[in-house]
Amino acid sequence: MAELRRTMLYDLHLSRGAKMVPFAGWEMPVQYPMGVLNEHLHTRSHAGLFDVSHMGQVILRGPGAAEALEGLVPADIVGLAEGRQRYGLFTNDAGGILDDLMIANKGDHLLLVVNAACAEQDIAHLRQLEARGISVEPVTDRGLLALQGPEAEAVLARLVPGVAAMRFMDVAEFDWQGATLWLSRSGYTGEDGFEISVPGDRVVAFAEALLAEPEVAPIGLGARDSLRLEAGMPLYGHDMDGSTLPGEAGLGWSIPKARRAGGARAGGFPGADPILRELAAGPVRSRMGLRPEGRAPIREGVEIFDAAEGGTAIGTVCSGGFGPSVGGPVAMAILPAGLAPGATLWAELRGKRIPVAVTPLPFHNPSYKR
Amino acid sequence: MLKYTEDHEWLKQDGDEIVVGITAHASEQLGDVVFIELPEVGREVEAGEEIVVIESVKAASDIVAPVAGVITAVNEALPDAPGAVNEDPLAAWFFRIKPASADLSGFMDEAGYQALIG
């Protein structure tokens, strides 16, 4: 196995007592002494600092970069205003999802943030745009932090005046003691917050400055997972992969009218035919929330049945666990579309069928500043 | 005096019964416990039989019967407050078992257990 990579914050994690685990080829903090449960609750009530430097940051530069990227991503990138960010998908020829990503329009370039596990493949995929005169520049000299939670704005504004004016999905650059920060008001927790790209030689100092604020605690990947699960956000490789159509994954909303059949820039991305056909007809299967009865967590891989005994397996849990803010187990599964909210299904756990209620996503309503 | 098993359980002899819980080391390894399923009182169990399901925020695991015997009582407060296992693992007992043989001399003492977990 290849050597695990370490982010610029590795020593900081150790100094804070983090338990480190392998994740997507990186050695990352899964939790700190506070523990997953309290880290989760702290983020929902105060502010949590996450090291997300393992994620890939990529700059696309050149005339027509937005048009060119629309050839790989079924989103409205041409219409993305300067200073704004949007969610999108890389798709394959079968209409499946290669990765999900954030795309920011920073005026003279686009800034992409992609999943760590897919970064290498995504960059290779993007390199086909070079034939159209677009430069593809992986950003390797910056760390990436996420500050999330209802107190994130107040904390960050103390260090970086002016950030409070940003709204959800805005992007902007700010100076912090001579270092240029790339900010976006976004995240992966269902809370208001920011993702902050910091020059590598200053990222530890900036993280320490945030952690010195009384509202801020360091948060590991364990709580990141339960936070995003409660927020109903899919995780690549679990809730979607190369065989999942966007509609099935519950991500049809990321494909706007302009890119759909009859739109101004319809199609023109890998898998356009199956993807647009699915969106026009309505998905046959769709990602839904499940609330299990009782306290037992229903985890990834558990089969979902349509009857308390016998019956048919109609889907498999793609993400599931304990939701600390919900105060009970929560799960997501891709199931036949059209199941009514509140409908009862059964999860087979240790040979027993546990009733689970179909629940609209998210489990926890986001607190974004729109 | 407490005895310990290789499965990170603590055992406390109380008359002709044994009280069973998990060690602080085990509760730290598990992380925050969110679900516990206890055996039925009166159940006859074999040594090594998985009789408690314990789930943390991270994963599911089992607690096994340390000896063969009959379950005489369970800590009914635990399923409603599973976090007690993290707060005070020595107070958060899981079940009492009346063993077929009362001999606990085969289990580790504190020093032996500390050597095991290093």
C-alpha cells in the first residue's frame, strides 16, 4: 500500500490529541478527545474547525473555461456570476457520477474543489480541456479549512473583518496578516460556515488563531460524517458512484433547465442521453431518508425490505448511523421513487426486521445565510 | 477485586453471581456508545456466546458471556442511557450471571490486564 499522505496540519492534529485514521489515501483526524458525539453537537451550537486539506483544489484558467467545463459537468457554469459558487457533478458516458464538486467563478479563473479520493482521476479527466486552451492547475501549496456552525461568522469576522457581508455560496478573497485567503460561504455540515483556502506557510498559524477563539473546537471526520448525514448530503463512493444516475442520487436539482432537453445549452456532457432521459421521465429510484424505530443504528449495507416478514429487498442503506442532533438513528437509501413520506419499510439487522419510516431529507434543517 | 477478560470485560464476583461490564480502555476504543441491546433475564448462555449488542457512533460490536451460566439480571437503565458506558464504565454494568462454575482464577487481574492493553 502506498504511503499515506499528511496534510500541513498533521502536527497540529497530534498536538490536539487527535486519533488519526487512513482516509482516501490520507492520514486524517477521525476525532479529538472531545469525541464524535460532542464534536457534532459543538458544531451545531458553536463553531467547528475541520481540516479538509485532503480535498483537491484545482484552478481552470483560459478563455472559455466555463463553456469548456460545461462539457464535463451538467451544471450552469456559463451563467455562474463572478464571486459565486455552485455545486456540480462529473458524469460518465453511462450517466453515472464520477465525482461531485464545487465550482467557483473567481473572475479570471474557475476554482474547483473535488473529493480527495477522486482528485487524481478528476485532474486527469480535466486535462482533456487543455486541448481547448484551458490550463488545469492543481493547487498544492495551500491548505483548506472549514469553519462551520452558527458562531462561525462571528469568529471569522474577528480575524478577517468583512466576511459577514458574504452570503451562502459567495466566494471572495480576503487578507489575513499578509496572507491571501480564498473564502467561500459554504460547507458540508448543514450549518452556516466558510471554507477557507490558506497559503501553506500560514495555514497552521491561521488554524491556531481560529482555535484560540473560545467558540471554536477542532472537529474530526467522524462528526463530519454524522453532520453531513443529518443534513441529507450525499458522500461520494457511498451514496453515489459511477453507476448512479444524478436523479437517483437525488441530485437532479444540480442540473438546471439550460442544460436539460430544450434548454439553451442542452446536453453536451458525458452521459447526457441517459441523464436527461431520466430527468424528463422522473427517476425510477431515488435517494430517501429513513428513520429507524428504536435506537439501533442502521448502517451502510443493511438491506431494506417492503414487508415485516418475507417480501422483497427494495434497496440498501448507502449511509447510516446515529444522528446526535436528531437524537436517534438516521439513514439514507436509494429506493423505488414515489414512496410516500411516513411509509413504513423494514431494515434487516442481525436477522431481525426493524421498522423504518421514509423521511424527507434533510433530517436537520440547514442554517445557511442566504 | 476485579478480574478481566481478553475481550476487555471486567468481572466482579458478588456472592454466587458475577457482575459484568466493559473496561475504560474498551469504552475509549468504542467511542460514544449510542445503542445497547441486553440479553433476557433467565437465559442460559455458553462461555463466549455473544449476548450484548453494543453500538458506538463508529461501529457495532458484541459483548460475550465470560463464562457459561444463567443471566440473573440486566442493567435496564443502560439501553435508555447508553452514554453511561463512556462516562463511568466501571459503574455501567451490563448483566449479572450465575456461573455454572464459580472459579474466576483463570481470568486476568488488574496487572495482567494492564499488560494486555499496554
